[in-house]
Amino acid sequence: MGRIILITGGARSGKTAFALRGAMEHEAPRLYIATAEALDTEMNERINAHKRERRELGFDTIEEPLDVAASLKGSGDKYGSVLLDCLTLWLSNVMAKGLEPEDEGRRLVEALKSTGAPVYVVTNEVGLGIVPGNELARAFRDNAGRLNAMVAAEADEAWLMVSGLPLRIK
């Protein structure tokens, strides 16, 4: 049965670890859709370490910075659960390519809703801090807030992670 489980919170709040635990409660094989791109050496090392960790946990990995909707298509037929990590990196990629965030967000939400397996969606909560000092950063914050709200509205569950502690908000 397909369900959407949204996990939000600040950086290093335990979102991915929480999502991994949830996804691992479902039958293998499991799918991890990673949206990060290795744009420098440090990020490449992080990505490789995460890939090794996920492989040891029994996850197949698809690295997809943009067309996550296509990666979700049919995944529920093949996988017991899907973990999408993360929406805010994906949004950053969408904006960098000059794509329309709201249109792409709607397309992604439709794909999430049609996935037959439970989908754990990790995202950053970026709206709790100060108003950013430049136009691009404000646009990103605003788009992230709208995207998170769009996914949360369709989610069956939503969790806020704070200092490694989960708080169910929906």
C-alpha cells in the first residue's frame, strides 16, 4: 500500500536516520532516491560513504537530481519501500536549471501519490531562521516552504525532527 511519510527538520537533526529506520521496516528490496550532486571533492566523499552505508542496509540507489517523478514511476511494483532524500536539494537543482518550482512540485507530488510502496520523503525546514539577505536565498526559502506544504498536505504522516527526536505532526 502506498503511503507518503514526510520527515522534516533542521540540518543534522536525524531526518535521514529516522527515514531509514522506517523504510527498513518494509520488505526488501528497498529503493533510495538521492538528489544530491557531487559538485566538489568533499561532497563526492560524502555521497560515496552514504552509498556504501545504504548498500549494506539493503537499499538500491538511484541518483537523480532532477527527474525524481520518473524514478518513482513503477518503483512501488519493485520495491517494498522508497526513501527520497532530499526535497530541498532537489528544489535547489530545479531552481538552478531554471525550471518552475511550483509546476515541478506538482508533478512530483502526483508521482508520490501514485507510488504503490510507502515513500519516506526527507526535507529540510528552512523557514525557521532569519529572512535571507538576498533575492535568490529568499526565493529558495519561499519555494521550499511551499513545496514542503504541498507534500505535507498529501502526506499520510508528517514528522518534525529536533535534535534527533521525532515529533509526529500529522
